Amino acid sequence: MRRVRTAAAAVCVVVCLQACTNLGPDYQEPDVAWLQEWETDLYGQALTTPPSEAEDLSFWWQAFNDPTLNQLIETSRKENQTLRIAGLAILESRALLGIATGSQYPQVQRATGSWARVDNWPTEGDNSGDRSGFNSYNAGFDVGWELDFWGRWRRGIESADAAYFASVTNQQNAQVLLAAQVAEAYYAYLTTARQIEIARENAALQQRSLEITTALFESGQSAELDVQQARTQYLATLATIPELEISLRQIENALCVLLARSPGDLPELADVEAELPALNPVFIDGFPATLLMRRPDIRTAAWTVAAQSAQIGVARADLYPSISLFGTIGWSGNSLNATTDTLSTGIGPSFSWNLFNYGRIENNVRVQDVRLQQAIESYQLTVLAAASEIDNAAISIVKTKDQQQILADALAAAERSLTLSTKRYQEGYSDFQRVLSAQQSLAGRSASYVANQGAHINSVIAFYKALGGGWQPASAQDLVPETIRAVMEERTDWGGMLDDAVAVPVQ
């Protein structure tokens, strides 16, 4: 009894001590030295808003006031397979966190048992004819528990927990990218469709000029050169339409991929008019530095650093002794009356220390440390890229807006020039070359005007994406559609994990 009390006391002491030490560095989010002083000088030009008017970045596309766009983005959020993969990755990291959490409890739990029948048969020459036999059986249960004296398991849980949060923010970033990709593809479709309409309108004008020059040539009032020049311009304009139609179909197919549909399956675009919206000023509340650090991809990079930081402690724990508790209980017996069944128990600590590892453990610690530094550098690079995206989008918003009015005036001048040159040609005051030049100018100015409209819209979309807008906290139902959920539950016992709420990482 005294030995049992002594062993129990030793167990209590070791259990108390195991929570005393965590090897390795404690995580601190990397500092971005330049961020506090940085603010793009274009930000204020592109975005001016009273503090009382803040736009919800989670649904930024609603500012376009386009029901078709809203429907496409809503559909993509339900069907897009890249977003589904990101959601499934959350389930994977949650299961890995469960594995890491379970490692802090007894790692060995093994039950054993056996039964055997032993028979003794007479050998040749034995005339007794006696045969003897008996049954033998035993059962046992072993438990082994490596105590977390150096924080190996706690650091492992810390790493898995950070990896889980990284998967959550990665899914949020997938939402950001998806919303921007759908909006960009949709307005690229409208821009291209409008360019096709303009090309056809210009072709119609040029066809009319060809008809006029042909009639004048046939009546002997003009030279054949005018006819051929008019024909050349008309056919050249017609030749641009197939290329635009190719681009239109490619954009449709890209949008189908985002919606997880087969090519050409876009009934939502059947009745859409090829008109580009005139956007209102973009209103964003907050400063660039504040919004920048809330981007999901930056949060993912930060959680990746946290996960790797904990791995140093896991690796460093191998340098120190492993202290474990073990226990066993066994029962054995047989059917012989001459013997009795026996019950045996055992409990005690064990100690192991890999003293001669020839530098393997030290080098593994160094590997984890350099991976941490790589993760920190990747984090810094992610922040730099995010700031660059904000600045690029801001300059694009400002300059395409400035350019739009210039192009509008140029287009109006080109239309007036074509009207005047056509009238003067019909009245015989100028040659046909002026009409051709005016038609070419109109075609170029109208195409540039529409292209700049599309570029301005894209820059606004890029700005919202650069700020990390377009995501909402995901529920368990958002991660996996019901149909896939049913298949997974039929295939594997998920223990209710598919219905667990998704944790929201602290920003």
C-alpha cells in the first residue's frame, strides 16, 4: 500500500510540473514598420466620405445597383468549386486540430486478450490411451502517457489552432477573390458586347457611305477610288467583329467556370442590355492602413506565422527527456484445478532521452526556425503587395475618371466631324478622304470611350478587392452544400463536425 501511495504522489508531482514549461518562442504578429506612416496620396482623391457614411464592404457589389450582378455573385457563392475546396479545407484543419488536441491525453490505450486450447495426445508406444487438455486465457489493458513537461503537445495544439484559423481566413479570401472575379467577368462581358454593338453601328455608317460612293461612281460623279476606299474601311470594320465575338464567348466561358456550369450555360445574360453603369463616387470609411490589415489574405499570412512559430517549440522539445507514465493490468488463468487465476497490475514512470542524435534534433529546430523566418518574410511581402494593389487601384480610379470626360468630348467632336464631312462631300465641297478620316476617328473614339468605361469599372472592383471586401463569416452550411454533406456523412462518421459553427478569428 505504501508503494501505491508513493507512486500516486509521484504522478501528482509530475502532472503538476508538466504545465510549467513551454519551449520555443511565443507568437507575436510581425511588425510592419512603414505601415503607420503610409497613406497613398491618391486615396483622398478617389475616396472622400463623411465619417457618418460608411459603406459595407461585405456587399460592395450592391453599390453597382445591378440585379443581374447580384444574382451571379449569389449563385457563385453557392456553386463555385474553388470556394467549396476552401470550405472543405476548414473541415480538414478542424479534424487536424482534433488530432493535436487528443495528443495531450494518454497516447497508448491498448486492450489485449487471448484464449488457447491445449491438448496432450498419447504418443506411439503409450498404451494408456489417456488424453489430457486444458484451456488457457488472459486479458490485459495497458496505458501510456507521455507528459507534456516541455510543452510539446501544447505547442502542437497552438500550431494546429493557428492553422485552423488560417484556413478560415483563407476561405474568406476565396470569397473576396470570387466576388471580384465574377464582377470583372460580368462587366468585361458588357464592355465587349457594347464594343460589338459600336462596331456594327460604325459598319452600318460605312456601308451607307459605300452605297453613296457606289451610286455616285455609277452616275459618273466620282472616281472608283472613293468606292474602293469606302469598301476597304467597311470590310475592315466588319473584320473586327469576329474577334470581339471570340472574346465575348471566352468571357462567357470564364464566367461559367466561376458558376460551376458547362460552357455557354448563362441564361442570366440572355436579356441583359450592353450598357455600362455610370458609377457614383466610391465611399469607404476608415484609413488605408486600418483596412489593409483586415484583408483576409494578410490575416492568413499572420496565422501561418503563428502556426510555424509553435513548431519551433515542438521541435525543441525533442532535445529534452521524455517523461511518461505507464500502467498495466492483466488477468490470466486456465482450466486446470491445480492452478489459480492471477491478477497483475503495474504502474510507474518511464524516462527516455535521445542523447546521441548526431545533430538531427538541433538541425530540425533550425529548419523550423528558418521556416518561421520565411513565413514572416511572406507576411511582409503580402502586406506590401496589398498596399501596392490599393495604390494601383486608386490611381486607376482617379485617372480613368479624368480620362472619361476627355474621351466623351472627343467622341462628340468625332460625331460632329463625321456629320459635317459627309454633308460637305455630298454637296461636292470636299473629297471623300475627309469622310474616311472622320469615320476612322469616330470608330476609334467610340471604342476608346467604352474601353475606358470598362477600365474605370474594373478599377473600382479592384479597389474593393484590394481593401479585402466581399466576404462574410461562413456558417457550417456555407462550407459544404447539403448534397455533398449527405454523401460525406454516408461515407464517414463525422460525429456532428459538419454542423459545428465556424470560429471567427480575431482580427
